[in-house]
Amino acid sequence: MDFSQFSGFLAFLFVFTTGFWLLLFLLTFVVPYWITGTIIENFQLKAAAKKGKK
């Protein structure tokens, strides 16, 4: 294995592990935060609509 193959292998490992950690971060923090925010916003909109009808 010469240096060009080794550097290509290191570049592949870097891209693969970066993608893996990004996916893990998105699935554990960003998606639940987004879903929770959407639910809270929907509750607030429904409460505002009820107050508007009264």
C-alpha cells in the first residue's frame, strides 16, 4: 500500500465517521427537539384559537 492509497483510505474513514456522528447527532438531539417544538407550538396555537373564539 503506497501513500496515495493510504491517504485515500484515511479520507474515506474521515468522511464515513463524520457522516456517522452527524447522523447520530441528528437522530438523538435535532429530531426530538424539532418534534417537541412542533407539539408545543401546536398546543399554543390551539389555546390561542380557543381564546379567540370566546
